[in-house]
Amino acid sequence: MIYVDNAATTLQKPPEVVEAMVKALHLMGNSGRGAHEPTLYASRTIYETRENLSNLLGAEDPSCIAFTSNVTESLNLAVRGLFKPGDHVISTECEHNSVLRPLYRLEKEGVSLTLIPADKKGLLDYADLKKALRPQTKALIITHASNLTGNVTDMKKAAGFTKENGLLLIVDGAQSAGTLPVDVQKMGMD
């Protein structure tokens, strides 16, 4: 069997991950819970990780990096925290449930939703974005890369559309970050 969904989750961890976890369990305290060496070591490690991720993803600075349990939680926080009744959101029918479920909940609470269809190959017609635009549109939520189809969103087109229309661009990068080049500033991702 060949396992091809290693971008977001995987059972098999590289030995370095296991070593880092064991090291953390033995040497790190709870960051921010004291001034002794184990907590300071944990705090330094967290900040170094923020710096590394900031560099990897092209973030403005390390303070832009926030940690959650996983991408699903991050997307749920963004979706649930940014929109209110009367707002309109554009997304696609290709999205993961971590995007669709909170959007469907918000739809029941008065947020309008337009899902852009895909063709039989899972490809989007970017002209459909303009057709979906309304005065109340606040954001485009879109996946960067699909682990189901292998399709990669043309982020230049998506970002051009959002920038041109003053919208947020919320990107599900679970399958792309660390695998494909990602520069959130250059690619216009919010």
C-alpha cells in the first residue's frame, strides 16, 4: 500500500518527530508558568518554531503565527469568528468539512453562502467567482491543494479576485503548507 495523504496527517512519524516529542516530555515545562529552566526552554522552543514557520510561510513576523490543535480548529475559528448575519461568503464545493460544516451552520444563522461548482475533474472556473460576488461579500474561502484530486488552486487568480474586490482570502493550506511553496504575503492570503 502507498499512503499518499501525508501532508495533513499520517500514522507514520519520522524518527526526528518521535525524538523531539520525547525530548519535550523530559525537558520542557509549561511555557509561561514560571521562570525556571524547563519553562524558559519551552518558551524559547515555541518562539523558535514561530520564527521558523514565519520564514517558511512568508508571514510578516513571528507574532503572526498562532497555534491551534490542527487546521480544522484554525479554519473553524476563522469561519466562526469573522462573519455575522447579513454577510456573504464565497467558497467552493471542493472544500473539506472543516470549512463546509461551519459555513452551513452560519448559513442557518443568517450568513449567505455561495459555493462555486467544479467540473468533473474537480477544476474551478474562476469566472464563477465574479458571478458570485455581492455587495455583502466579505471573503473567499478556498483550499490551496486537494488530497483527493491533486488539484492546486490558482492562488494568483483567487488573490487577484479578493484584492480587486476588497475581500478576505481564507485558505485551507492543510495539504500544501510545507509541501508546496507558500508565501502568504506574496500570495495575498489573509
